Amino acid sequence: MRRIAIALITALALPLAMTTPAGAGGLDDLFAKLLVKQVKGPNAKKHLNALQAIATANGGTRAAGTPGYDASRDYVAGKLRKAGYKVTLQPINFVESWTENSPPTLNLTAPGSKTYVPNEDFFSFQPSPAGDVTAQVQAVDLTLPPTPTPTSTSGCEESDFAGFVAGRIALIQRGTCAFALKIRNAGRAGASGIIVFNEGQPGRTDAFPLDIGEWRAGVPMVFADFAVGNELAATAGATVRLKMDSTLVLGTNDNVIAESRFGDPRNVVMAGAHLDSVPAGPGINDNGSGSASILEVAEEMAHFPVKNKVRFAFWAGEEIGLLGSDQYVASLSEAQRDRIRVYLNFDMVASPNYAYKLYDGDNSDNEGSPAGPPGSAEIEKQLEAFYGSRHLPTVGTDFDGRSDYGPFIDVGIPAGGIFTGAEGIKTAEEAAMFGGTAGVAYDVCYHQACDTIANINDTALDVDLDAIADSVARFAFNLRSIPPRTAAAAAPLAAKTAN
């Protein structure tokens, strides 16, 4: 019956859409209103109850590498297949265990020779795989001498590796972006090994043990003190031997990717949410709420005759370093990336002490990271328009690199989405706008065992579900506000923690 109704509405709406501006009665407006009416908070809550049951049956968690994650994956994939989507399970790798078997080696072999002292001049950069490579060092956008305060962006952008000779060892300076971003970019550039050295300001000179916490590059890597990096940078044609003796065991989980049967594959609208929890709990707000919401949207719009291809993504390994989204984006060719016109991210959309936060695509808040790639501002404006239509306030939230929009922004894909708050503290101004309690975290159970089905605010879930449906439907039929994709250089994201 629903398919017949949608087909009838389409037939009646097509003549109107050909003569009416988009957003003012066109197909995007019509189908957005239809989808918003169809999605139901209680249906999303059913998915949340299912995820809670999965966690309860699997030791209280749905974390990467656990049976709880696998069961969550199977539940979501089954629902999507039943709805009629083309579903792909994309394997991604994560670190199960890492052991250093013997101290690492870093020796200058030409010109001249010098042996650097392991665990003093330099340390293993966990979780470096084993490897033994002798190659010329190539400096990557270093700031030498260092500035009085941290400013180095060495390795933060793919463009820093323009002219990098594949097979050389990348020499990268600590600075203002995440270590993981530097490592990933060096791996993509074909580095055979990686030396990251401390930046050089007071308090940022010595080497120390460092754990990147995630799987990024399959080459040996170390973290050296400033003196070592400065010396190698000043030595013309420096060649070093870099050896790591370690045992790295990788585990595998799957992203769940579902694509609409209809729509132009040259113009892809993506909506994503991470499916994994932290090991400590079932992750029902973080991020069962986002996953359940986009699953409900996907089920209800499965038979919409969309103009643009719609792709739903349920990411693995977000809680251990955005691994699912990062490895997904890394797997795409430039042409495939260019076909993704927008990425919409939904991570924690039902926090108990919620605020309606929209990612600051135009950097109008002038806080933290810069504006998103072209098109990000338009995503924010479209979401603002929905909340405005219901006379609901919103506030901005920074692109701080803590969720799965990060890898998309890194390659110039416009992004946006909704966030209702995590461990941050709700302000008095926000309490006046949204209700709730000032001076208390948006989610007091963030990353804890108490992030259960009892940790969901039903009002926030229902409103945000409608906003998600409205946004996905509008972009599914109308991308005219989004600039054509180019291979634009991406602005580096802030680190999750200080580097």
C-alpha cells in the first residue's frame, strides 16, 4: 500500500515539480514532508531496544571486536536487506594486540654513521608493525627553527606530501593536528617508514612512549626527540636504517553500507552513524540513537523514487579512532569521492540533557576548527530551517574531529549533522533555550555502563529523527545548493587530544 501511495504522489507531483522552484512545493519539499510524517520515534525506539537486548546478551557491550558488535551488524544489515537496499559489508581492520619484542633501531647510515639510543632518543610508535627498512629521509613541511608556540602543520594535509618520493622515510614534525592524521597521510604518500619528532618548544623536546591507539599505516614508525629530527633535517641526503621488532595482531569488523535502488550514482547523498559502543557499556545513546534513527529513515524511504543515490553507512570502530569511516574513505578513488556530494553525520541524537547542536559548517561561531568544505554551510542552513519551522532553537558545534565526518572533511567532502551533547556541561543559556539542567553534562552516562535504554530522551529522539528525515529527503531530490565536488585541499582537523 505504501509503494502505491508513493507512486501516486510522484505521478501527481511531477508536473508541479517541473514548474515550481525547489524547496517551495517541488519534489524535495513534497517527499521531505511525506518522510517526516512516516518516520516514528517509537519505531526508532524499537531498534534501540533491539540493540539493548543484543548488548545484554553479549556481556553488556557492542564494542568493536566483540560478539555484540557482530550481532548489531547482523541486525542492521538484515533490516536493510528486508527493506530492499543493496547491502555491502565492508571489512575494516583494528588493533587486537601489539607487543614490542625487542628495542627498535634508528641508525644514520649516510652520510657518515650514528646510532641513536632507543627508549631515550626515540621510542617505538605503538602500534607500529614489524619492519626493517633502510632509505633516504625526506622532510615533510617542517617549521625549523620552531616558533615560540606550537604552529607546525607538518603532515596535516595530503598536499604536504606533494613531491614526496615513494619508498623514502617520512620525517614529520609534531604540531597542531592529530598524530593519526599525519601517519595516515604519510602512508598514502608511499612512505616506507615514518619518523615523527617532537616540535621543539619548551616542554615539547623529548621523546616518550606514544600509542596512536589505532591502525593507520603498515610501515615501521618511531617517535623521536627534537634533537634527532632537527639533525636529520639538517643532514643533506640523510639515509637511515629504521627497524621495528613487534607483533601486531589485527582484528576485523564490518561497516554496513546500504545503497538505494534508485537515484543517480553520479550524485550520492550519504547519511552515517557509528554502530559500535565503547567496551564499558551498551552504547544506546552513543551511538545507538544515531544508528536507530538513520535505520528508521532508511526503512521508510526505501521505495522513494529519489533523484540522487542515497547511501546509508553504519560505521565500525568509531570509538577506537574513526576506523570504519576512515578506512571507507581511504578505499575510494578520487572519482568515487567526487560523487559523494554531501555527508550527513548523526552521533548521539538523544542525550538525556540535550541541546540541539548543528555542526558549524560556515564557522560562524569562530571557534576551534575552520569551516567545513564548500557545501557544509548549506547543510547547516538546511537543518536550521527545519528546526526554525518548528520554532525550535539550535546552537553550533565545532568540527573538532571526534566523529565520522572527519575523514570526509579531510578529503574535501561537505559535511554536517546533528549532535545533542556528550560529556560537556550544559550552560545556563542552553538550559534556557532547551530546558534541562545547567551545570550538568548533556549525557552523564557518556562512555559508561549506564548508557542503556534508560539513557534516552524521547523528545530529542523524536525531533531529531524528523530533522534527519527532512534533510536526507531534501538532498535526495535536490542538490542545487551544494557546489560541484572538486579535489579541494582539506583543512586539518583538531586532534581529539593535544598533540
